[in-house]
Amino acid sequence: MRSVWLWIWCGVMTSLWWPADAVVGGNPASPPEPDAAVVFVQKYGRSSRIEGIKDPKLGYYTFFGIRYAEPPVGPRRFQRPVRRILAGELTASKPCSACPQPRLMNIFGNEDCLCLNVFSPKMPGDEKGSPVVFFIHGGNYRTGSAHPYGGKHLVQADTIVVVAQYRLGSLGFITNGRKDASGNAGMFDLHAAMSWVKDYIQFFGGDPTKVIIMGQGSGASAASMLSLSPEDRSSKGVAALSGAPLSPGAVRTSPEKHAEDLAARTNCPSKPVERLALCLRALPVEKIIKADQDSNVDFTTQNFLDEVAGRSGTGARVEGKDDYRALPILVEEMPANSLKKKRQHAPLLTGVTSAETSRAVFGKYSNFLKKQLEEVSDFIKKDIIGGLQTVVTDVEGLILSSLKLDQVQKVFPLGDFYQSYSAIRNQSVQNTISSIDGLTKIVEATGDALFNFPAYQSVKEWATGAPSYLYSFEFVGNLTKGSHFLPGVILAENNEENEDAKKSNIKGPAHGDELAYLFDPLDEDGNSIEKDEISFTDAHVRKSFVGMIAKFAHSLHPLGTKKESKFPDLLPFSKDNDQYIKIDSDISLGQNFRYCQMGLWGNMAERTSGEFCKKLFDGLLKLPTTLLKPVTGNGVVPNLLNNPIDNQAPLVSLVPRQPRPPKNNNTPTVLNIPFRGLQ
């Protein structure tokens, strides 16, 4: 008997200490070919052999569908994820299913969806590991997957890309507002995926001490909040694309109401919460997704603003202070409070596209908005701007002034600012404006209130605790549009053939249009859908944008080192230096990002009452109709006072072009950063 136990003990010790490339799952592993897409892992007493795909042309490695957590099904539905340890032989050549979500009036995906994709430029060796970009897809916490995001371009800049999936809609964020059902399961999914990266990325050629979190839209807000969380111990930088911690859709302030609505639509009891959870766990997943889908169907101004702001349905929430009696929490307080405490230790790179909301305005709600513009007096001033003011003031910490918007805007009210130009142009109907001009102004107003201003304030506050950088993506090219990456998101809706949009003066990329300049667009099987050849300008901008993100990742240093993390050649954003990166056919530096608009939304009396903005406001009211015509510049700050800003965010201008000041005072500085390649 003793000899039997001795043999068992020897077998256990052998499995723990024997090289991972020799034994996998108790059987001899096949030796891989040189440079094959095979990874050997030995950690936590387990061995694993993972076989992926090597690109035959570029030589990078792809590993699809690696599960980082157990399937959240049955009693695990709505619960925090149970992490999965790598073990045995795994084939990582096909993406896993997307998480359940609505898609074209149907239900798409599977609950067994907690997996990630890894794109690596090299296999592990003696050299130092590559920096890692951990990407979180957008979709307003309701739609999206890892499927469309190929890492081909970033890996060529010696950067590993990890794209993780997480539970969406009520499956990922249902809560009653209490700690016994705190919600945020989707956020904990992402936290578990980040822990997986920390544990395993070294086996894929990555450096676990140089990980940045990057997200787009709601994914950008989630990335920011994860970095601010007391539970974050791995991120060394944050890249937030078209989303920010202070975005209106970052957190939900009334999650209990959604739980009650969901209970009513599924015929489940809303109280006590234990009965609601038991009832929902017993339902087919299709019924829960259908109930989520039916929650916002009416065409109203409020629903339009909520959808564009990303506030519809359920999403991340503040869980409250950790009482150390239960499991740890992720979102302890409102993001604004975390920013004020200067908890942030990681540098921030955030930005927007120059026409974020154009596809939403000229898409799903186009006919509704045109009808309102034609029939409702002062629709933009009262309904749109009034509604946006409510949205902005609802975001805790977004407006730093102690005064309310309506108390400060005596110099020039917001409604007048966005309505004046179009109202003056169209004098046929008193106090109404043409539909196309009106839609254009709604694009500008919603873009400023819901994207530009939150990004501006977020980077401004973040800069008090860590280096921060702001960019504006303004290039309009011919690559895959945002609708491929963000299905079901009205901000990215494909309306290329919309006649009103063609007639408008909008010139700028919409929400998600920048993604094709960073990722290789893939189909659901992991195959690229992009044409082999693209234009020289598209390729040039892609190299610049990819290079910027890669440079940001490579410029960071692990915490605790004496080296200072620097983004090459750029001064960080500060209250005295509103410097931003302008990404167009070339990359240049701009100053004073949307100076007067940010002053209006931010209650910056010293700015709006200053001579510069007052001249702009006076010009809007006094200029005759014949002088008002579309020009470049998007009304940022006209060249009235030797303005150092020009051609910023080209939508449509509010005032005519003024004579250019001397070139050295007006022309944006072209960056000498080698963004097009790591040198």
C-alpha cells in the first residue's frame, strides 16, 4: 500500500515540475515546428498547450477564443465570474460566440462567451516582452463583441493586443442597488480578463508590467473606471476613445428602475431581489434579451438624447464603499470623486471624433427631428439644448462650477449659440429653421455636450494626478465604418446614402469611424473583410494613428521605477495648456480645444466673458445673413483676435473666415513624433 502512495506522490510531483513542453494533460505533447503558433504554459500547478494561427505573410500570431472564466450559466447567471486556469490542450483557431445581445430584431450570441483573443508579434524568448493593449469594445453596455477587432496593425508596432468579451445588458449589469445584488457582473468579467493577462501574457510574448487599458465608447468609460478602481493593480496607462469617466453614459444613476422594468416585462417579481434573481435565472436567455430590447422604442426627444448619450438601458453602476464584509467592489464611488482624490496613477490618452453624433442625427431619429424642427418653435434652443443641459448637470462632477448653467450663461445662452446661425439663415418661418441646417446644429450641440466636453473635463481633471493627453480624430477616409465594429449602436449606424447628410455641411468622422484605422476589421470567423489595397492617404493615417497608440504603450514604465513615463515630444494637457493632437491627413498640434464651446458648457465665466468669446457671440447676433456661409473651423474660435487655432473639427462654421494672422501665430504645429513606426 505504501508503494502505491509513493507512486502517486511521484506522479503528482512530476506533473508539477516537469517542463510544460513535455507533458500536457498527462500525455506527451507534440513538439511544435520552429516559430509555430504554439504556446506552452505552466502555472498554478497546471500545464497547458495552446495552438493558434500564424499569419503566413506578416508572421504574427493569433489565438482566438481563449476562455478566461467559466460559462456564466445556470446558478452562475448574474454572478461574478469564476476564473478559469489554463490546463490541457487547447485549440485557439476560431473565435468563440459573442455574448447574448439583440441583432436586427433577433437574438445573437451565447452565454458561454467569456473569452478573449490574443494577437502577438512574437513568441516568448530571451528578449523582453512587448507592451500590451487590453481592449474593451463599446456598444453602450448592450451590444458588441471581440469578433471585429483584429490586431494586425498594432502587432507590427511590437505591441500585443488582447480583446476581451464581457456580459452585456441585464445579463451583465442587472441590480437592485443593494450589495446582495450589486450588479456590475460585466465589469467583473473585464477585471477577471485583466487578471488573466497579468497571469498569462508572458507566455504569449507580453510584458505583464506594461499593460494599458484601451476602450471605445462605453468601453472607454469602463477602461477609465477600472483604472480608477481600488482593485486595479495592473494597468499602467489608459487610452479612452470617444468615451471618458465623466461621460453621461459611464454609470447608471437609477439601476433599480431598470430592474423593476425588467421584472414587469418578464412577469417576474421585483421584490424581494432574491425572488427576482431566481425567476430570471429560470428564464430562457432569449426572453431576457427581448425584454431589454423592448425597453426603449418610442420616438421622443428624451429617448433620442438618452440613446445618443449612451444612457439607455442598464449599465455600470456605483456600488458604494467597501465594508470588507463581502467580496471586493470595483466602482466604489462616482468617477468624479475618484478623480478629485487623485487616485489615478496611470497616464491618460483620450479623444473624440469630430462628428461623433452625425450618424445618429441623420439616421434613426432623422425624420422625427426634422418634423420637430419644422413644427416646434425654438426646438433646438428649448428642447435639444434644454435636454442636454439636464443631461450634463446630471453627471456628478462634470460641471465644476458651484453655479448652475442657467445662472452663469448671461453673457450668451447656450441655446442662442447653437440656434443663431441657422435661425438667421432661414427667415422664411419665424423662430424655425431649415431641417438640414437644424440637423447639422444638433450634431454640433450633441457632440459638444456628450463627447467633447466630457473628454475635455476628464482630461483636465485627470491631469492633476497624472500626465494626460487629448486628441481629435478628424480624417474622413474610405476604410470600414463604425457600423461594422459597433452593430446596433445608433451613433455608428450606416447611413452613407442619406440625402440630408450629403446636403449638410458636416465634414468629419462619426462615432466609431476611427476604429478601422486602428484595427483590422474581421468577420465572425476571424477573417479580414478589408480589401488588400487601400489608398495611400488611408494607409498613411492608419500608420500615424496606430503609431500614436503604440508609442503611448511603449512610453510607459512600470510603477515603482524612477523613470518618468513620457509621451514623445508632447507636453501633457493642463489648465494652462489646452494642447491637443489633431489627427487628419497629417498629425498636428492644436491649442485651446473648442475654446468658447467648452467655456459655455463648463461655466467658465472668465472665458465666456472675455473679449475673445464676446466678439464671437456678438458676431453671431450682428452678422447679416449674406455674410453667414459655411467655412472650415466648426466655430471653435474664429480668427477675430489673431487666433492661434484654425481648421479645428471641420463641421460647419458659425462666422465667416477672417484674414489669417501671421503664419507663426496661426498654423498648427506639425508633429515630429515618429508615430509611423517605432524607431
